[in-house]
Amino acid sequence: MAKKGIKSDSVIAVAKHWVGYGAAKDGLDGHNAYGRHADFAGGNFNEHLIPFEGAFAAKVGGIMPTYSILDGVTINGKPLEPVAAGYNKQLLTDLLRDKFHFDGVVLSDWLITNDCDGTCLDGEKPGVKPTLNEETFGMPGALRACHGSTGSPRRSMPVSISSVV
């Protein structure tokens, strides 16, 4: 019988964005400060859980929380704390771990801990073409890591198990 769990040659799927990313207020992207709120005034939060139920049934190995702050949601009779889902105990512990019994990896999106000021908060000025640089991705060297020193995309990035365990 095969052992359960993640091994050195394993590959896992990560379902995202837990939960409610599709309810972005005014249709704005939750990856940006101006789109950080999701609106559940219509009481349809439970509909946003349905895709994740399928992922749990398929034994998904990871969940990535949304950046969004979910407005108008009540869990176990208590209003949801107004913090991003990646910091929200009610969403990550009470709902994901306790109710859905998810015991896999919770993987944050990589800009979730970045400071957000200047262009990040206010967006580009009208008529200014957005720029992509290392700071855009929140990790110095991220562009070099993804594209290598030549600037061309890498087909694969070998990672030793000791670097992630």
C-alpha cells in the first residue's frame, strides 16, 4: 500500500482564491488596493463555497486565499472580521480547517505581505502606461528567477526538496 502524503517527487494542485474572489466590489481586481473589498450584501457567500467543495472532494493539496476583504459575511453567527482572507481566522481556521476539514497546504499569494504605497495604492496616473519591474511582483529578483539572466522564459525551474521543506 502506498504511503499517503507529499513526497519529494510529488506534485500538488492549489485551488484559488479562497473564498469569494469573484464578488469583487464594482468589478475591481482584488490584487489591487482599490479593489480590496468583495461585496456579499446579496447574501450569496455560500455559492462561492461550491467550487471548493469539488476541489476538496478531489483531494486538492493546497488552497490560496484571496486578497479580498469580504464585506457582508457572517460565519457561525458572527460578522466576518474586516481583514483580508489570508489573515482571517474565521475563513482559514473556522471554515476551511474546521468545517471543511482541509488539512493541506495554505499558500499565500506572494504580494500579500508587501507594503502598499504610492502607485500600489493609487494606481498609475491617467494616460501613463503601467510598468512591470521587480517591485511590481513584490520579490526582488522575481523576474530574473522566472526568466533567467538571459531574459527568456525558463521551461522549468529545478527545486530541491531541502529548499522547500
